[in-house]
Amino acid sequence: GAGVSQSPSNKVTEKGKDVELRCDPISGHTALYWYRQRLGQGLEFLIYFQGNSAPDKSGLPSDRFSAERTGESVSTLTIQRTQQEDSAVYLCASSSQGIPTYEQYFGPGTRLTVT
Amino acid sequence: LAKTTQPISMDSYEGQEVNITCSHNNIATNDYITWYQQFPSQGPRFIIQGYKTKVTNEVASLFIPADRKSSTLSLPRVSLSDTAVYYCLVGNNNAGNMLTFGGGTRLMVKP
């Protein structure tokens, strides 16, 4: 009965480096979401997957951000050439079905610090 | 995309009832109203969801007036552990737009 897991829990990287953040959703959940949360602020939607496809990529802040999902399971969010403004907590959530009354289950997040 | 407005912060005392109101004047016919709770260093957690009138579960109640232009989350007899940020979301998953979290309401429960 595992929930959503994310790895790493913390990541410190130097400006200009690439980072990969991983999300393992709840087994059987078809929808998966990525959000960004800066310190003291609300959640900023980045991207969501229905199965392995991403019908909505509008939230990705720049072309340095990309995400993929395979096997309707694990998802990876990649940030290339990281900048200091990328420092934030990156949250992943999953839900069972794309119906109006769905509920999102969130992981603990990955805290990214770009130095 | 329905925009929501909530108070930035609220203070309460243990044992009191807390009501947090969210305004969503341009809610669409097929939009639902969902509330999440977030503790520090954790992801948000679903509290309650409703479409109209009143919904109650073991954690909270959600009051939605007939015009649905606002909603009120009611937390009965709060404790210190209810100190958290509460987010109101409006939308429907068919349009993929139940994905915009506002700034939330920071509730501080004092002893």
C-alpha cells in the first residue's frame, strides 16, 4: 500500500548542471502530475500525464524543462542547465482516473537547491 | 479557468470552529470545488470535494451556496495539529484545469 514516492528527497547542484527528478506513482494510477513550489508560495502546475502521454505541457516554464513517463508508471522530470531560480520543492502527484471527482495523492517532494 | 481568492492567513485557538471562505465568481457549470491541506515539508493532502449544497466527512464540512460563487471549508474544534496551509481549487478534470493551486490560507492554531 505504498503511496507516491519521489527521489532524491534533496538535491544540491551547481548552476548549469542537469538534474533528473524521479516520481513513482501509486500503482494503477493513470494520471500523474508535476508541480513546483517555491519557498512560502503556492503550487505551480508544470505538466500532467494521462497514461504515458502529456496532453498539457503548458506549465513547463522553459525549454530547459522536460518530462517523460514510461509504462504508465515512473516519471522523470529533467531540468537542463539549472539556474538559481529553479531552486524549489518539486512535487509529484497521481490520481486514479481522469474523472471530475478524482483525488490527487502527493509525494513528499524533492527539494532542489541550485548554487 | 476559474480563479479563486482566499484569505492569506487566519488565526484561531484550540477547540474553536474555523471557517475559511474561498471566492470563485467565474466558476463553470461542470466545475467541482476541492480543498487540500498542506503541512510544512509535505505534499498537499485531499480534504474534501463538493459540487453544491453541503458535504461532510470525518475531517471537515464544505458549504456551497446555490450560486456556487463561493465555498466555505469548516473545521470543527481545531487542534494545534490543524495548523497548515489550506488550498481551494475549482475546476474539472475533463478540461485538465483542476490543477491551479492559489496561494492558500495559512491557518495558525494557538493553544
